[in-house]
Amino acid sequence: MRKPAPLAAGMLVCLGVFLLTGHAAWPETFPMSAATEECISCHVSATPGIVADWKRSLHARVTPAEALKLPSIRKRMSGESIPPELTRNTVGCAECHTLSPPLHEDTFPHNGYPVHTVVTPRNCATCHPVEEEQYRQNIMSRAHHNLMRNQLFRQLVQSINAVTRYTDGRTTLGAEDPISNEDSCLFCHGTVVEVKGFRQVHTIQGEMEFPILSGWPNMGVGRVNPDGSQGACTPCHSRHQFSIEVARNPYACAKCHKGPDVPAYKVYSASKHGAVFAATHHAYDLQSVPWVVGEHFTSPSCAACHISLVVNSDGDLVAERTHRVNDRKAWRLFGLIYAHPTPKNPDTTIIRNRAGLPLPTELTGEPAAEFLIDPKEQNKRRRTMQGVCTSCHSSQWVQGHFRRLEHSIQTTNEMTLTATRIMMDAWSEGVVRGLSAQDGLFNEGMEKQWVEQWLFYANSTRLASAMMGADYGVFAGGRWQMSRTVEQLLDWLHVKRQPKPESGEPKP
Amino acid sequence: MRKPAPLAAGMLVCLGVFLLTGHAAWPETFPMSAATEECISCHVSATPGIVADWKRSLHARVTPAEALKLPSIRKRMSGESIPPELTRNTVGCAECHTLSPPLHEDTFPHNGYPVHTVVTPRNCATCHPVEEEQYRQNIMSRAHHNLMRNQLFRQLVQSINAVTRYTDGRTTLGAEDPISNEDSCLFCHGTVVEVKGFRQVHTIQGEMEFPILSGWPNMGVGRVNPDGSQGACTPCHSRHQFSIEVARNPYACAKCHKGPDVPAYKVYSASKHGAVFAATHHAYDLQSVPWVVGEHFTSPSCAACHISLVVNSDGDLVAERTHRVNDRKAWRLFGLIYAHPTPKNPDTTIIRNRAGLPLPTELTGEPAAEFLIDPKEQNKRRRTMQGVCTSCHSSQWVQGHFRRLEHSIQTTNEMTLTATRIMMDAWSEGVVRGLSAQDGLFNEGMEKQWVEQWLFYANSTRLASAMMGADYGVFAGGRWQMSRTVEQLLDWLHVKRQPKPESGEPKP
Amino acid sequence: MRKPAPLAAGMLVCLGVFLLTGHAAWPETFPMSAATEECISCHVSATPGIVADWKRSLHARVTPAEALKLPSIRKRMSGESIPPELTRNTVGCAECHTLSPPLHEDTFPHNGYPVHTVVTPRNCATCHPVEEEQYRQNIMSRAHHNLMRNQLFRQLVQSINAVTRYTDGRTTLGAEDPISNEDSCLFCHGTVVEVKGFRQVHTIQGEMEFPILSGWPNMGVGRVNPDGSQGACTPCHSRHQFSIEVARNPYACAKCHKGPDVPAYKVYSASKHGAVFAATHHAYDLQSVPWVVGEHFTSPSCAACHISLVVNSDGDLVAERTHRVNDRKAWRLFGLIYAHPTPKNPDTTIIRNRAGLPLPTELTGEPAAEFLIDPKEQNKRRRTMQGVCTSCHSSQWVQGHFRRLEHSIQTTNEMTLTATRIMMDAWSEGVVRGLSAQDGLFNEGMEKQWVEQWLFYANSTRLASAMMGADYGVFAGGRWQMSRTVEQLLDWLHVKRQPKPESGEPKP
């Protein structure tokens, strides 16, 4: 009953169709490689969902040869020098899962083919090399190492995922727990996928041998792959339809950008952009390349502002496609522990502040400037982003908006500093054990409240300012919670200063 | 503008239609019983929304006689021996609301018909006896009694819903509050619906007498009905369209599985499954029976994994339909206070642990094994669930996933134990009054923090592991909050040990 | 693949079309004014998104002259005496942005036209005077002044948005922060938009001068406009498509009614109404006027119950359209600090309780009755709302539902009173500094917990009762949190009574 345009009811006759893709017979004329055909002959029964999903993909319907003929602006492929034997057939199972055996330590013999389970950005680079190159420079592709090879951040991971035990009136943090790490932080950051042996499995085809993979399954953005590459394309471009529609929907990003540490999706969905997208995207075209603002979509999703190739109706460029998401970002709003200019290098493990800590700012907020982009580069990236805004908003509007964002970065950093100063008293008085007491920064009650100040509330507030989801900057984990945390830290500092009675004595 | 397949734009001509159900004239040829026709003649004005909704239902369009002719795999009806007089007409108002007078204490004379307001599973069993039988063995159908006839759980309900008063420097919990119970816990668990008298109502038809029903309205899964049955079909199969589409959408489950105690829907919507479903379900067929994986849907909703009859494109069975949701569950992830193997009997009021408490585990976590399924039965149910997973995922994938889930059950139970051990010190020292002090377990500040450890955070973490919504296992009510709660409990234990000054004395 | 009706698959042939609005060529025959045409000639390049969006609007497709010919029940325009020169052309840029220069202090010369950036309700009243008149009586239109001109509420704003600093062991609240206010509370409440000067901007047309506007951008419901009017239509009727569909979707309301202080959208989306809307609204008609219950929609969105003109299939009135949302509300569920009868006057700055505070109740809950509607008026408004309910629900159902809501208002007010009584002891003992100590009510740790009791948890519980989203009345910020907060306040009262050691002394 829904009608895309209210006056059009009378026109609802005999003109079109709602293509029933799933019900359509599969046109056997799409040229599949013999190897892929052999894969499918079993897997259509073994894993029917994947096969059906793939059949709906462009990979299954278009050969690279055809795709290469498209005009540049409409191309989804960026490779020009694809091995000729790959251009004639559609892109099927064998094309992605068998053609890189020397690189893949996870390759195993499977019905006569050298198959590897994990398809990596390096594999995708066969046809999409520009995207792979950009993504390698995207800080997201280093998310595993940036977290786990930073001593301080790894301490945070440990304080969350290891089991705490209580004995003799004290709590002790247990050993690092790799499985819990995979199941929590590394789910989004990416695991290390390595071959740990082989095992026999009884299948419908009899006994078969498969590699045992550590850290599998995983679709984290900074996954460390068995071919030595880092990253994954599948967090956004979901298997096996690899539809650009899925990546352009905000839900793709929500998988990792929804929690209280980085509630970007929630902020978006509480914004005008999110509200209009939710109400009207049934009438959008989320498939077309390039993406024409106003024609294919009105209200932007995450991709429109941060990643996609956007043009206007005249075909003029609004924004170039980038898989180096930092390209449109002047600031890293994510506070560690303060918001700071975007790091120059996607590998942030190299950063050291003046105090020698692996943090992009001092504990008191001053940026570790040599590792971060300078104001000129910040301006450039800000202007790139603003180019998208001005498709729909006046310069008055855009200037007012960015003024608020800058102010929010400053005030939230100040509120983090206030909380940190209370902690510094607590640490220096010894009522809480910190770095100088050879203890972690994240494992006591007050420390955990302090972490929430910057990791949850300051982050949420800045995202709310950036994307106009004001709730998340006030009562939904925003300024209210920042001011509350400061007062509660102060209350606890007073409590902690009181002499502690011996444990175990029954109260009178 | 949205197109199901990107290459199909050129084919958008003259082939199909978007059926405008709501605007279509009602085909008066659908054979309605005379009684139903009489109901509708008034109710089309009295409650037009219901009537219009019902007119869109299959109940209004198909007679049982026609439905019985379908091949078994396509049947939605499971009854074979339906009273002949019911098979010739469509299933209308009278068929559900008038035909069980002897059983229904809520039956009242209404325009010459014996009408009962509350339609129960026993009524639905006329045509759907297999589903009703399964649902009776589903733990959900006992949700009212399992909560309210368990002394400890009822104490929890009481501590939440009764009004707390503050007098003379102390808090006191008021009397049990049946209306607040109906409005909170029992909204999902189900109320007790009983006839409490009759009252005159002035209607467009003049004065009429209607029964006064306790606990009404309610669509809780374990509702205690005026015909003596337990449960309700309408929580998922919403009135009066009873569309399978509504039940297959994740929102149906979200009504009761969204809060911090059981954030299943939130976890799902942060998962890959949820993201892909949200982005692509506009192109799914959520109506067909059986439900063909890959053809009718790609990414599963709750129903696909837990309930629905799923087949593959060859018509091979992936999973049998079940309304005994426990059939596919090895564990009860919901901690009471620890996660434990699924109870054998849907009636959990019979469970006693070794300490004599009505809990499926000891306070220190050991399962009350005789009331719970054994490892062999757990394996069987796990394999049933994994059968759905393998429609789309390799055995490597599935094995890795379930290994994490098992680990998460173990570590979250350990974190619950840590918190419980702190409480045991608090209770034994008398700084918090527990069972041995003839006091509740859930009514003081520290106790409430302890409850959140298992009821919110451990539950959330396990659901996140089960459904790959990692946020809910880390920062969104997950492992972060578990470790924080442990430290905060310890802080409070220290505070509580300090001698308490007299109240009312002004501070110096 | 989705089919609106399951039996209709066979009918999916050659009957209709999915109108591809966006791809359709723009019919140049829609009569645009010469001024609008000139605007568009540049802005199609300068801000292509806006122009494309507007082209999909009814404003761009229908002239007021045509719209005036519609029968009254189908009219979206309420003005009868529109200046003749405005009726012949569609409603374009110039019609809204240039025709009120004398009133608009933000008017500036722009390519020969007197343009004003901010379109206000007074502008919209040219064609929609009834809606504008109603909205002026809607409490929402006063949201800025009601917040910022109430001394106590402004203190709350200040305690949230000003930066807190920590020096010498004490916290101090910084100066009022207008930019943070705009970015948080005033985002929804509305800013004060005033001309603060002019600035030169380099555009594709060369140097141009634009006014510098304070508080811009803003789409808050109570915005104070440069033409002296209060309010904005765009929070719900989003620019520049102004589609009624957007306003009828629940997401429109969610922008400001989602946070923990007023989680109306979250409650709705956890309710049966929300679940069915989410699952089935793809088949609704959210565009038609009037809105026919059962035909155009089944499950109501926010607008259906609170605002829209709803009729039944016979054309009988179910509810009149109102932009004075209070028309259907007996109570103001939003506690300040207690829920209370709806205020008589949308300007609530005039309210004083017996204690002289600008609050609609005493601190102990008794209503400031002379400023609030009386029980008779409450009954009238309740019956208006119930008229919508009875489109789909029996009188038994409706009576049971409203009984619970009334009970919830009473018990949540009691729980607020309990928390307030604990605070009154804290204030009178001087362990927390309150009004009698010339200090704020919202700036210390215990005070902030107390605020959450009424602003978050009591509000959430009442909304859950009103809209049947039970989770939000139990564990998701509901009764559980109310009872927990009471116990925690009591714990803190005991802690605060203990003598405070000197700061800065290291622990032994």
C-alpha cells in the first residue's frame, strides 16, 4: 500500500515490476568456471544458504571482462590488469578460495583443489586493488595490533576479559584469556587466524581433513590473516552476496559502532539524518554506483559521509570514494584518553607521549603532536567532509555545526581532565594503586568509573555533537553522566581516605 | 527506487505488481459463518481496526477444508480431525470467541451468543493441536507459575514492584502490589485472568453486560486463562492478522527479550545476522511455508534458528518446526543465578537445590543436576541447532563458534561466583542482612548490585556469545560491567564494615 | 520476494508498478514562480540535495489553488484566504524564504531577493493557519522559554553543561556555556536564533554576504525565531520534502523522545504496537489524508494516537487532527519532579507551588492545582485518547489498561517521594548542600542519583505503563532502578554522615 509519491496512486498501472529475484530461475548462462561449478555441485546441498546468497551477488552475474567495460565513474572494480583467465568467468567459490595457495598457510587439499577458508583483502585486491591499498592505510585495518600490541590498551583488555577471583578478602585478576578476548574486543578488532593443526571431520562425502584455525570465525576489521595480511572486507561487505546495499546501510557499521564506547550508530539513529533515512529509505536506491545525492538517496547513511563516491545530478563530484576512512576526519573523536587530531600513521603502536606512555596525549590531555596530523591537514580533511554537508546545507548551517563540534571536543576533554585530576590525587595519596604503585590503571572501582568518563561519556558526547544526536550528548551517556561521574569520583575519594577496618570482623 | 538486483533495472517492465491488499475490495465470496457475519455487522463500526486487520489474515481467506488439502510440508494447520461444521467456513470471530463455552468461565451472553473474550491455546488447538501440545512443553507456557510460585523469585518481584517507604531513617518495603506486577513482570510472564464480576457498559447498542476480568489486558507467554489453560499464542502471533510474518520478524521476540536481563533482540540487532536482515529483508519472503533458506531468506531472524520449519532449495529438511523452543537449546543461558543445562520439565517450581532453595544451581554454582538435562541430551539439542548453522556456515566455523559459547558460559558463571563470594562475606559478617538474618536476598543496595552481576551482565555476555553481538559481551552490559561490579561490591563491603554513626545528627 | 498477502502470489502479473519517483524525469509543467525558478537555477548546483528533495515534495507538485479544491476531510491546507498571487504556483524556495521580509530580522539581500534563512511557523501559517494556531497552544512550542526562563530548570541545565573543574580537593561549576547548551538541551528545546552581524563568504557566485545567526542550525520544537515567533515545524516535518510520511513514522518523534529522561520511542518500539508496526508497515500507506485505521495502517505510530486525523472505513471520525498534543493527554507523565495533571497554559514559567518554587508540584508531590487542568478536563482528554484505542480494543481492554496507567502514576510518584525524603534528611542535616544552604539541587553526587530517580526511572516506568513497553517499567530504567536508587541513596546518606578526613593526607 505504500506509495513512493502521494500523487502517483492513479499511475499505479501496468508499468513495472517488483523483481522477484529469489523466485527467479537461475540463468545457467552466467559463465561459471569449471572449478566453481564443481564446488557448487556439493555445496548447494552442504551449505545451501551460502550458495543461494552468492547467486544473488553481482559476483555471480557479471564477469570481470564485462565489469571492466563500464565507464570509470560507474566501475566497482579498480583493477585494470587482471589475469586474463580470471576475466571470462563470473567470480565464484574457486576464484576467491583457491587461487592464492602459495600465500595462504591455511590452504588444504579439498576434492583435488587447494582451498583456503579465509579470504583476505589481499585476495580481494586481485580485482579491487585501490580499495585494498586505501584500506591498508585505514586505521581500522590495524585494529588488532593497535589494541593488543599497546601495553596499556592490552592491560585494559585484560582487566575486562580475565576472570576476577575473590579470596581472603581481596580480588585478583586471572590469566589472560584468549578465547574471551576473541569473543569480546577482538570480535570487532580482529583475531589472529593461524593454522593450529588438522582434524578429520565426518561429512556427507565421507571423512575429510580440515585445518584447525585459531581465532576463527572472525570478521574483525583488523584481523591478522593466514596469508600475513591484516584486515577483512567482510565486516561491511557481508558474505556471500557482497552487496553494496548492505555496506551502505547504517546497520553494517552498527555491528561495531553501537556500544557505549562508540555509540555512533545510536547517535545517528537519533539524528535527523537517521530519522529521515529510517522513514524514507524504502524509496532509495542503495545499489547504484556512483551514488547520486538527491536522486538515489536523500538522507545520508554512514557510508555517504565517510566512504562513498557521491556525485550530484549533473555528475559533478561531491566526494571521492575512500576506504581510508580517516580521509574525511580532522579529529579522532575516540578519546584515548582525550580526543586528538587523527594519527598520521595507521599503526598507532609507534606513538609515545612525553611521559613515555603509548598514548596519543598526555594523561593531562596535551597531544603527542609529532604523531598526529597538523592543523593544516585537519583543515583539509574537515573541508572534504564539509563538501558532503554542503550538498544539502548552507554554509551558515555547516559553519554553525562545526563550531559546536570543536567546542564539544574542547569541553569534553576538559571534563576528562577534571576526572583525571581527581584520580591523580587518589593515585598519589595511595588510596588507589596506579602506575607508580606498579599496578594497572583500569582495575579498581574508582579507576573503572574514571574509564567510563572518557571511554563512554566523553566519546558519546562528541559523537552526538558530530552527528546531531543530541540525546547521546545529554542524558543518554553524555554531559549528565560526565558531571555525575566527577561528583561520584569525589565522593569515593573522600570515602577511600577513611581508614579501612580489618576485614572479617562481624559488625557490632 | 530500490531495486532487488542491481542489473535488473532494465527489466523493470510490465511483469508484475505490488499487490495493494488494503485498497482491494473485500471479496464477499470468502465463506463466513452466519455467526461471524453477525459479529462483523456491528464490530465493523465498533472496532473497525480489528475487523480490517482480520480481513487481511489467512483465517479470513482460507477455510480449514481448503487448508487441509495442502501437502504436509506446506500445511500451517496440524489438526486432522476438525469438527466438520468448522471446516466449511473461514475462521472468524465466532469460530474463536464462541465455541468453547463450557470451558470458559469468562463466557457471557452477547447478542444471543455465548462469547468469551480471552482466546486461549486450547481454543487454537482445534486446528493447531501439535503446536499447542509443543507449546505446553515449552518453558515459556509456564512463565507465570515459574515466577510467582517460586518463593525466591516472587521475593525478587516483590522487591522491585512494591513501593518502598522511608521513615525514621529506614526503608520498608510495602505490600505486594498486584497491579504493578501485572504492569511489569507479568506483562511478559502472563497474568492470572479470572472473572471478578460483571458490569454494565453503555454502548452504541445500548446497555450491555461484560465480565470484569482480573489481569486483563495481557498477552504474556504464560498467562493463566479462564479456561484453566496456561499460555497465549498472541504474544508472537499478533491479533487479528495472525500473520506468520509478524512472528518471523525479530520484533515479535523483542517485546520481551530486549531489556538488560535478557537483551536477546539487542544482541541480535548488533550481530551480522541482524545487520544483514535489517538491510535486506525487504527482499525476503517472510510468509511462505515451508521457509526455504537462501530462497525466502538469507540472514536468519530469531524464528529461523529457534522455531521455524526450514528446508533447503531441494526441499530437504534443515530443521523441523517446534513450538517447544527448548528443543534447540543445550543450555539455559539465563542465569538463575548461574547458567545451567535446560531444565527437564517446563514446570520449574519443582526444582530444589541441595540447600533446599528453589534454584537450578547452588548459590555457588553447582547444578541441581537431577532436574536438568544430561550432557547427552545437551549434545542432541546442540546438534539440532547446529543443523541450522550449517546451512550457511562450515563445520570449522560452527565448531569455533560453539567453543566460544561454552567458554563464555563457564567464565560468566565464574564471575557470578566471585560476586557471590563477596556477598557471602557481607551476609556472614552481618553488614548486609541475607537469608540467615530472615531477610530477602534482593532488597539492599549491595544485593541489588549483586543481582545486576548475574541478571544483567552475565546474561548479556552469554547472549552476546551465543548470537555474535559482541558489544553486549563487552561494554554494553557485558564483561566490563561484570568486572566493575566486582570491584564496586568490594568497595562497598569495606565501607559497610565501618561503624555506622547515629542518624539525624547534623554534621559538624 | 516479500508479498503483501500470502495467497496473492499467483496474482503477481501485469497489474501494477513500483513507481520509480527518483528516476522519473521532472515534469517541467508544474508551475513554479519565476523567483523560485531563479533560486533553483543556482541551488540545483549549490545544494543539489535540497532541491532534489523538494522536487519530491507535495509543495513542488501541487498548487495551493488545486489543494483548496479538495474536500475538507482530505485537505492538508487549513487556510482559506491565501493571497491570490500565491495560489497559482507551487510552493517553492521563494514562497517560504522571501515573502515575509518586514517581520524577519534575518532577511538579507541575495541576488536581488530579500531572503531569510529561518522559515518559521508564522511563515507556514500562510497556508496552514489552524495547525500553527494549535501548535502555539502546544506546550512544545514554548520548550525553550519553559526550560531557560525557569530558574530551577536552568540550574539543572547549568549543572549538566557547564564544565566542572577540580582544584584544591573541591569541584567548582564553571560559567554557563551557551554553545554546549545549544548542542545539548536546546537541540530539542530550541535555541534563540538572532542576527549577530554579517560576514562575507566566497561562493561559486563570488563574494556574498550572509547574516551570522546565533543558535543556528537548530530545529528544536520551541525555537525562538528571528521574526519573534516561537517553535518550528521542521522537527517533525523534515526539510525539504515535508512528507507527512516522515512525521507519521515513529522515528520523527524518536529524535527527542528516546533518551533516558523520556524514552517514549524505546517504549513504543518494545510494545506490541511497535513490533507490529516494524513488521508490517511496509504495507501501510503513511501518506493518505485522512488516515483510515485498518485500511491505511493497522498498528498505530506515535502520530496516530497523539496527533493525526484518523477515520474509519466508513469515513466516521475516530479522532480530529491536532497539533496541540496536550489535547489527548490527561496527565503530564514527565515528572517535574512528580507526574501531574497537564498544565492549563503552555507557558509553564508562570507556575509557582506553595513553597514559591517554579514547579508544578510541591517537593513532596502535591500538585500546584490552580495551574493544572482539573479532573473533569482530565476525563475529557482521556476519553479523546480512548476513542483511538477503541478502534481496535474492547472497552474491557481499554479500562484495564488505563487503570494500570493511573496506578503507575501513583506508585512512581510515591517512589519519587521516598527518594526525596531521604534527600530532605541529607539536606537538613547538612551532609548535602541544598536550597537552604544557598546551593543548587542538582550538583552533588547524591543529588544526581536523586534526579535520576524521577527524571529517568519514574518517567520511564510511566511511559512503559502508558504504551505497554513493559521492559522500560522493570529492568530497562524502571521499577528495578527506582528501588535500587532508594537503597543506594540510603547507603550514601550513611556514608556522608561519617566525619570526613582531611584531604591530601596519604593513607597509612
